Amino acid sequence: METVLSVEGLGKSFKQIQIIQNINFDVRKGEIMAILGPNGAGKSTTIRNIMGIMYPDEGSVNFHNYASGEIPRNKIGYLPEERGLYKNVKVLDMILYLAELKDYPIKKAKARALEYLAKLGLEGKEKVSVEELSKGMGQKVQFIGSIIHEPELLILDEPFSGLDPVSQEVFKNEIKDLASKGTAILLSSHQMNMVEEVCDRLFMIHRGQKVIYGTLAEVKNQYSNFKCTIRGKNDISLLERLSHVNRVEQKGDVSVVYLSQDVVVPLWLRQLPENLNIQELSIDRISLHEIFIDVATDQHIVNERSAVNA
Ligand SMILES: Nc1ncnc2c1ncn2[C@@H]1O[C@H](COP(=O)(O)OP(=O)(O)OP(=O)(O)O)[C@@H](O)[C@H]1O
């Protein structure tokens, strides 16, 4: 797939403190790439360097064959972490103003704006002034502003925050739809369930450095695939002695047994001892949420390894 954005060796310091270091990834046409990491990891700093809001100390950002200084900004859409629209401007005028800033034909912009306002449940709000909107509604308007000019690359910093579950679904579907039509999307989010549902690949930063980079399937395969949850009173040492066990976590009567990558689940189930107390048992895939916590807290619960492709 065609590479739209490539980030190479990006590094940035503030007051001699290295915030991000040697960041490398790309975003391809029609894919949703998630950029993840705990608070303060360096995600927004990376995005701001891509957007030319700040300049990197090291490395480069390329959009197709354009180098940093030459990137045609009207080909990029950006929903920043800090939300902000002019308060005393009417919704439709606000969107058209943003389209004009990107040199997008106004007639087309108007048709698109009305289409998206209806799609996002804001039909009839065209003439309402921005200050009269709720926080979530304002976010929807800003989102429309970021895509009004049909950008080839869309960068979304925390698009789901502050949205109710229904609106999150609408946003999620819209983001997927844009990608299916060819938009390259870089998405930063702390909502792992959402990320898991939409992203094709992911990049995780921890303490300013890459710790995970790959497709969702690759990441899951690298981190032990399965966990077995058993409800029943059991001695932890009995569970720890089983084969293919990376680690056991016990809370009251519930034990979570994290299995190693090479486990064959039916065989593993067959070797469970007869004296195991099983009131309930389930086998599940490790979630992205668990992988995130594992990496971000250096726990190595799900896998002895700390990184994928690092
Ligand atoms: N302008 C600045 N001057 C000094 N330090 C900064 C500046 N901007 C960011 N930082 C620091 O850089 C680090 C990374 O911040 P950044 O906003 O990139 O993190 P993030 O991964 O986006 O976090 P969050 O999930 O909380 O939004 C933090 O320690 C932050 O304090």
C-alpha cells in the first residue's frame, strides 16, 4: 500500500529533556494507524512535529515525496487535542471558514458540511452559534472542519474523548468509512476498545520511545495470545506449575492464568489436574487494553517480552 506519511528518526527535547527519541513509523493510504502510549509518553509531541506546529531536533517527516517544509497543508486534516472554535460564529460559517483556509471550493464545502452535520446528528444546527453547542456537539463540528476539504491524511488526537457512547459509535464508523475511501488516518486515543475496533496497525510510545509497532494481529500474536480465567478456590502454586503458564494473577476465588505464545489451547485444557476447583472457566484472547497496561507499567504479565518490533 502507498505510503502517505513517513516519520523517520524523530527526536525532540524541551529544556534539555529528551521527550521523544528515534520515532519511526509510516501511515499508508486507506489505513488507520493508532498512536498509543500512557499520559506524557510523547504522542501529542509527535503529532505536533508532524503538523509543523513545532520542529523536531532530529529526524524528518515526509508526506508522499514532500519534505517537512514543503508539505501542502491543505492535503492534511487535523483534529487537535485542544478543542477550539470561534465562539460567536455560526456552525456552518465556522466550517466554511475552515474549508476556505484549505482553499477548498466553497460550494462543495457547503454541500459536504450539510451532509456531515446531518450524519453526525446536527441537522438544523447550521445557524446556531458555536458557543451554544454542547461540548460533544462542538467536537463534532470541529471534526467536520478537519475533514471538510477531503484530506489525504487525517490526524485525530483523542477524537472519542468527551463523546457519549452513541456519538463514539458514529465517529468510529465515520473514521472507518473515511479509511475505506482511501484516507490515511493517524489516530491517538486512550480508548483501547475503540482502537481495537478500528485500527489496522498500531504504534506505541513509552517514555518517548517506540515499544510496539505492527498490525493488531502481529501485536496480539507476539504477546501471549490467550488467558484462562478460572473461578474456584485454588492454590496459586498449583496453577503456576501447569505447562505454558507465563504468570498467574489471583483475586479472591478468581485466577487469571496468562498462557505463553506456543500454547495449544485444547491440549492445555486436557492436561488440567482433576483436583482443580472449577466453578467457571473461560479462555479469552488478551485484549489490547491488557497489553497496553502490561507495557505501560512494565509488568510483563502477559509476556516475558517487553516489545514487538522494538
Ligand atoms: N511545550 C512544552 N514544554 C515542555 N515540556 C513539554 C511541552 N510539551 C510537552 N512537554 C512534555 O513532553 C512530554 C510528552 O507530552 P505529550 O503531550 O507529547 O504527551 P502525550 O503522550 O500526548 O500525553 P497525553 O496522553 O497526556 O496527552 C510530557 O512530559 C510533557 O510534560
